[in-house]
Amino acid sequence: MENPSSFVDILHQAEQLTAQMEAEPSVELPRVQRNLAQIISAGERLWNKSGKTTSSEPANVKAAILLGSKGVDIPRLSKNLENITAVKSLEPIEPVRETDVQGFLKNERENALLSAIEETKKHTFAEVEELHWENLRREWEREKEKILNTLAGGDDDLLFPAAGSMTALMDITVKSRSAMNAAEMAYSRQIYMYNEAIISGGVKPDIVSLFIEASKTMDNKNVEDLWKMIRHLSRVSGPPASMSVSAYRASKEFQTAFIANGKRYLEESYLEYVKSVVQSNLERSMVGGVPGTLQLIKGFLNIILPPNVAGLEDGRLDGQPVWAVIYYCLRCGDLQAAGAAVESARACLDQFYDFFQEYRRSKQCRLSLETENKLRLLYRRSLVTSTDPFKKAVYCVVGRCSAVDDHHEIADKIDDFLWLKLSLVECDPAVDTPETLGLAAFQTQLSEEFGEGHFKAAEQPFLYSQVLLLTAQLENTIEFLSRNDRLRPHAVHLALAFHELGLLVQTESVQAPLLQSDPTRPSLKRLNFARLIMMYTSKFELTDPREALQYFFHLRGLKTPQDTNLFENSISELVLETGEFEMLLGKMNSDGTRMPGAIDKYQVNTSKLIALVARNSEEKGLFEEAVLLHDLAHSHERVLQLLNSLIIQVLAQPSRPQSNRERVQTLAVALGKRYRSSGYCAGSTVAAAFYLLLDLMNFFDLYHSGSAEHALELLDQLHLIPLAHDQIEDRISRFSNYSDEIRRCLPEILLATMDILHSEYKKTKSVAPTQTSPLKDSFSQHLRQQAKALIAFAGTIPYRMPGDTIARLVQMEVMMN
């Protein structure tokens, strides 16, 4: 106030107003009764309201002045802003009155758009989550397979990296020297010879004989004896084409032949043992010259059998118990010597003489069913209580009399026990009775009832392996030996031998456990042959990939769960693991011819295999390797596509030594030159984009090196962007023909070109004024016109560029004015 009054004057004026109101009853005004605090509060509210209103007005005025100075139509902008509704969430629009047709249609349209956006959002999230879990599941399956292979692989403790040392890609250290030991190398040489004979189309070698030769170099008698036994057991024919391996292994023909071979091996081994005992005790044996088996047995009994053994029956033959002589002749597998002993003691043997003559004349050393029943009846009546263990054993062997008697008095060793039991095993299901011993029951008794603990398998692995092999438990033997790192080479080559002979029962899936039971025949096991090979080669595949390839060759007949060839799939993984692309797959020469690799000799579809490795490389993100592999497979279209993708990622970067850009450029230039000279099979669009990108790489090299004149000259030759106003229409029409790769590079090209123009403009302006000022002004004007042409082109082409690109272009163009 200009003339401030005192509070007394204000009070007098208020009293006068009150008196006037009371004096005029016609005037009715509402009474306001407030205390001082209420009045202050109401005043503050009025002040705040007034202050906000007045403060917003200058802000609006300032905004209008700023936008107006830039040429913005304020009234039109205000009208457009009123039509915009800020919606924070995608919610349906509220319904309008029924009479508002325009509002109704607008709401329906917006609701339809929002519904489509929401549905797309849900579908996208669901699809991404599904792909994520599917990829996670595949990765876990691969890791699980590696873990299972490791757990099944050996006795060493698993060594997991510490938490701090774990990375997404574990570093692989490739040793320069071989990781194979002497035994593995010996086996590998034989596998190489075997594969070479198969590949060359010659006569297939005897794989067991090759492994026997390898075992002789190992200086290990147990290994030699193992393969000697395999030599006997493998003398059986493979399954007919119309029968599966599992059905053939369960057939009477196979089991009879296999058990006969096992018995023959035990008999020959025992004969060698008898000869060694007699040779070392010639004085006690009292055998002279070169004796036959019968004389050898008599001399053997002189050494091992004490004189006057109680309980032996039916007299003696040349001073030795007659039944002991017959038993040991049978134990050595010499029926002729046993027949001579029976003939000499005929008077003491009663009916057994006739039984033995029939047994001896039969092809399979088997009595007729009627004669067997007679002999069994005689055994139950008379021999069960006999005190002569040799007599009881001979009757059991000839007549298969008792399957429960272990004959522990004379069969005190594993070999003797097995020989007696194999002599009693019944392989014909038609005559299988409670009194007979079936092969399946005998297998179960040895592997499950007795088990590894009974035979002390950990201390005597070769002995337990012999027990399993002689009873036709091939897969159990291989799985048992494969648990030990030292014995795994023998297990793998046992599997290879039986696999090549057609006798190995394999799992139906390569992802199955190493050993599983056959669903139809519980006593028969199935071996995951592929897993065993992978587990074995994982030790040396990084240092000896060629040797690993030899073993993968034996997987050529198997399929993966994706129905692809396991051999080809294994090669792909081997190449990616080792990185030996050129050695394994070959390489492309400068003239376009391919130098063969290690896989070429295996008579596979090389192009198909290389293409598979290339696809797997792409899946693992090894794009530069995939380029070379697709080039090897003559997939030129894919080569150019990948190169285009690689180039656009590094196109605008400066080239530095050993950088990604330099590596990609070197690769692209080399392939581009070869394709121009030797030709290529690819679409014209992708090829044109590739060669244009190569030229653009040269442009950016010139740009980064400061060669502005040459860079603009090259750019003008490419006809990609306009450098004059009369070129704009032509460049826009060309733009629609370019591929997406070229379009994605356009922002960087425009920015680089504008930067060149701006730099040249600054150089021109920095030159001191001289008599050539008109020429300088003309050049500056020319640069500004080129910049305006770029701005016009960037704003006209039908391509959505990044938001800051236009701003940066305009900023540099403004700085030139």
C-alpha cells in the first residue's frame, strides 16, 4: 500500500462497515466467523493458488516464443496435443455414449489395436520362454552325457574347477605330444590296418588276430591269455540277415557253439598245464619219450594224487584209479584217450561202457534223451551215495545227471568249476527241466548271486572277465573292464572285435546308459557301443585326432536321436573340439581346388559332412570358421551371407593390426578375389551386396586415414548416396534395390560422409584470406550444397534411421552455414 494505515484505523473502518450493515436490514450477507488462525490458513491457500497461476503464465509465454522462433505452428500444435491421450498402461478404452458414433468407432479401433498388441506381447514372451527352456534342456543333455561318460570312465576323482575359475568357455590346452599309452598305440596301429583294408575294398582281415598281435607287444601274460580265449570263443558264425543279434544270441545254435568253444579253451589250457607239471616233475611222473594223453594223465596222477586214497571205486588202471584217469582225460578234452581207458577197464565199468560209446560217437558229445534219462536214474539210485568223486563227476559230464552238485572235492579251482558247469549247461529250451542247468540261470548265478565280491574281481579282474566271457556274458565283461582306466583299452577292443563279428548286442539309443538289460531277456545285457567309443577317445582326441577318427569310423552304421549318421556327427564334434579344420577336412587352394583332408579316405559324402560341421559351427557362434567350412563345401551363397553379416558389424571401425575388422577384411578380400577369378554359385543380390560392402570397407579405410578426396571419389563411383542435388532422385530410386545389409550401413556412411565434408569445410575456412578468396568461397559453397543434398536424401528415403543420426547430420550441416 502506498499510504499504510495503522491497525487502529483499520479497526475503526471495520466497525463503521459493521454498523452500516446492521442499520440496513434489507442487506442480507452471510456472517463469517473465523478466528485468526483460520484466516491465516485461508490466506495462504489463496496466495499459493495465485502464485502457481502466475508462475505458469511466463513459462507458457517462454515456450511459445521458443517454438515460434523455430517455425513451429503453435495453434496447430496445441490442437494436435489436445487429441493425444497419454496412457501409461495398455488398458481398454472406456465406452462412450451410444449416440457418439465417431467416439464409438475411435474406441473400437483403439481397443482392437491394444488387444492385438497385448496378444502379440503374450505370444512373444511365451515363445521366448519356450526357446529358452528348450536351449537349456539341450545344453543340459550334452553336459549330462559328458558327466555320465566321466562317471563311467574311471577310478580317478572328478576335478571340478573352483567357482572363481569357471567361465562360459573353458580354455582347452592342447598338448603337443600324444596322450596315448603304449597299449593304446599298439591297438591303434591294428585298427588302422583293419580300416585301411576295409576302405580299400580288399579282404577283411581277422580283427581278433590283429589284436592278438598287439597283445604280444604289451608284455602282459594276462592280456595274451585274454585274447587267446577270445580266439576260441570267436569261432562262431554271425547272425543271419533275417535275425537280430539279440535273438541270435538267445538261440540254441549260438549258445551250443559258444559253450563248446569255451569248453575247448578250458580243455586245451588244462592240457598245457598237465604237460608243464609233468615236464617239471619227470622223475615222479615216470613218463618217458613223447607220451600220448593217456600216458601223460597217468604220469600227472603219479604227481598230484597221493597213493592209497580212500573211497575210490572200481579198481585201478596201471596203478591209477580208473575213474580218475577217465575224468582227467575228459578234462583235457581227449575223448580218444578216455575211450582207451574205458576200453582197458571195461570189465569194471558195467553199463557205463555202452553209455560212453554212444557219447563218444555223437557229433556234439551228447547222449540221446532216452539214454540220458537211464543214466540219470542210475545216478540217483546208485551214485548219489558214492564215495568216489571222480566217478560221480564222469557220470555227470557224460549224462548231465546233477546240476546242483558242485563236485568241490575235485573242482577246487575256478577253471575246473566252470568246465564242469559248462559240461552240464542245457542250451535247448525244449528239454529244460528242474534237473538241468540253463545257460540264463547259470549267467544270473555267476554275475548276480555270486557277483564281483565272490570272485574278488577288483584284485583279479582278468579272472572275473574269464568267468563272464566263458558264460557268454560279453557285454558284462566289457562294461566291467571299462571301469578301470588301465583296462579300458582292452574293453574297447573287445567290444570292437565282437561288434565286427556281429555278436555284440547294442542299446537302441546312443544316449542310453553304458549297460542295460534287454527288456525281453533279462539275463541278456545291451551295451552302448557308441558311448564306450566316445568315452575312450575323449582321452586322446585333442592330441591324436587322426587316431580318434579311426575309432569313429566304426560308428558309421549308427544313428543319433536326430536320425543323423553318428560317424558324421562325431567328426563334426571332433573338428570343433580340436580346431583342426584343415588337417581333418582339408583346405581350399588359391585356384579354387580343394586339398583333401583326413576324412576323404573314409568314403563319405565329404561336402555333406563339411556342411554339417559348418552348420554346427554357426550354432556355436564360430562364424569365421563357418565361412571357411561353407567355402570348402562349395556353399558360396551361405559364404557370402555370413561374410555380409560379419562385415556390417565392423564396417565403420578403424582397421588396426590383429583386430576383428582386419581379420574379417583379409578373409573377405581373399574370397572375393578368388570368386571373381574362379566363379561362384550364389544369387546376384547377395553377391552384389558383398562386393559393395568390400568397396565400403575401402571407403572407411580412406576415411579413417584422412584421404578425404579419394574417399569422396570412391563414394561417388558407388552411386550409393548423392553428393549433388541432381543426384537425389537417382539415389533414392537405387536405394529400394539394395539389400538389408546395405541399408543397415547407411547411417554410418552418411555420418562419415558428412564428417568429411565438415572437415574439408573447416580446412577451407582456416586458410588465410588471399587473392583467391572467390575460389575459396565457391568451394565452400560447393561443400555446403553437398551437405544439403545429404540432408535431403536422409530425410526422403523410406528407411527409419536411428534418432540421433538425423540430429548429428543436421548439427554438422548447420555448423557449415
